[in-house]
Amino acid sequence: MVQENIFKRKHYQPNISQLNVRWYLRYNLSLRDLLEIMEERRLFWTHATIMRWVSSVL
């Protein structure tokens, strides 16, 4: 069975999206915490973006 890529045709790279979703679900980080981590890596977006990624996975 081939798994569907849920991050297909997204603006950001799939590995960045997957990493944020994994950290949010596994380590119980808040969306604001994830934003701070990504801003240190010079990636800027809103908490709503990460929230949409998480809701698309669940």
C-alpha cells in the first residue's frame, strides 16, 4: 500500500512541516515554542500555519 503524501503541494518543504508536527505531538511543545525554535533557524510564519499542519495529520 502506498502512503499518500499529505504535505504534497505545500509552500514549505515537507521535512520542515513533518519536524514541526512531530515536535508538537511528541514533546508537548506549544505552538509559540515551535515558532521560537523556527525563528532561530530563520524560518518565519504564524502559529496558525503549524496548527493547520497538525490538523491535516490528525
